[in-house]
Amino acid sequence: MVTGSLLFWIPFDLGVTSGVLVIILSTMMPAPQALLILVIWRVWGMLVDLTWGAAGLTL
């Protein structure tokens, strides 16, 4: 996301980029739905990272 690129200097994300994303999404949909989309997105990203990590270890 763009916010992650602009806030690269903040260590460990600190929830800033997630907060900005939820705020932006909540202008288009209810806040609980925006939060659910964010959680699903984070879990999906983690699963993709783990899959690529496992593939790299097997090589």
C-alpha cells in the first residue's frame, strides 16, 4: 500500500498503516467490515510469506 511506502521509517508498522487503511476503507463501507477485510488481508499476506518461505527452504 502507499501508506506503507510513505511510512517506511516507522519500526514494526505500529498499526499506523493499518489504521490509515481502515479509515480509508470505512469511508466506503462500515468500519467492522473494513476491519474484517484488513484482518483477512493480513492473514493472506502471512500465508503467502510462509508458502514462499517453505518453498525456499525446500530448494
